[in-house]
Amino acid sequence: MNAADFEPLYRQALEQRELKLGKSAAKTLESARDLGLYLAARGEVARAASYLTAALAASSTLDAATVLHNWGVAVDDPAVAGKLYRKALEIRLKGLPAGDIDLATTRLNLAELLMRRGDSSAGALAFAAQGAFEKLPFDIRTGVACGLVGAVLAIRGDVAGAERMFRRSLTIAEKSNGDIAGALENLADLLSQTGRESAARPLLDRAGRIRAGAR
């Protein structure tokens, strides 16, 4: 049996409120938010994009945070994804305990985006996420978090700490079917930058074989 389609009801509510209250009224924004979240929850993020502003402005529940987070995963635009993750994080920080895995996952995803932009605020998010994922020692996300923390430590000049995190990230990737090639490359890059090219070469060769096999 197909799931009921409530989109017409959401659209009707939005249209009625736009006519009676105006597009900028709080209740109208709530209807626009509800339609956007409904479409995004169904995976129709392109159609939901028209209601992004309302969704960001008017969302406050943990259920909404889950949709916003997943919406961020689905979109291709890093700037939009960052806005969605930040709002999801804001809601989850208020409604979830500090070590919650859903909260840690939003921190992790936002930290990855910020790290690619060279934003120093990625560090605190990465450390917080990695701490929460310690309860899941061989989860793919734990490996990603360790890799991010390794990158932060490398930037700070803590070579020993960065190497430890990169090696742990590789171990977890191998055990969890994660991004083994990426973990190898991160470790190899650190070894190369610290004068250990001979140790880095086998890692890069292995990463190359993995990526060639994936094509």
C-alpha cells in the first residue's frame, strides 16, 4: 500500500494563509516550513528548496532537526548544507544530551564542511564529535571523526597526535568498510610532510590500487 500523500493539504494550508495573512506572517512561515520539511523528508530536496528560508527560520523540534540534517546530507551545495547543519545543530544542542550520537553526527558533518573551507571552528566540532563516538569504537563515523581530529592536530603542529589519530582512522576504516583510501592518503600526507617519504609510498600505492579498483 502506498503511503498517503499529504502534500496537497500542506499546499492548501500555505495558500490559504498567504491569502489571509500575507507571505511574511508567522503562521504562513510555519506552513511554508511544514511543506518544506515534508518534501525534504520524502527526499525531494530540489522541490523543498523554495521553502528553505522558512524551514531554517521556523523549525524548533527534534523531528525537524532530523529532517534538516538529512536535507543537508542530500544537497550538493556546501553553503546550503552548512546552513541546514547549523540549524539542526542549534536544535539538537538544546534538546539532546552532550554525548548523543545524533548530535555528534551533525557536529561531524558540519566539521567536515568547515574543514574543507579552512575554517578554524571545525576543530571544536571535530573533537566534540570524536569524544561522543568513542562509545562506538568501530563505527564508520568514528573513523571519520578521528581523521578530522588528526587533521586539526596536524594543523596545530602536533605531529605525534595527528599520526595517532590518522592510524586509528585507518584501522576503523578497515574494520567498518569505510574510506580506506582516504585514510591511507591522510596518513601518507602527514608522513611525507614530516620527512618520511619511504614510509608514505606504500600507503599511497595501496590507496591508488583501491581507487583504481573502485572505478
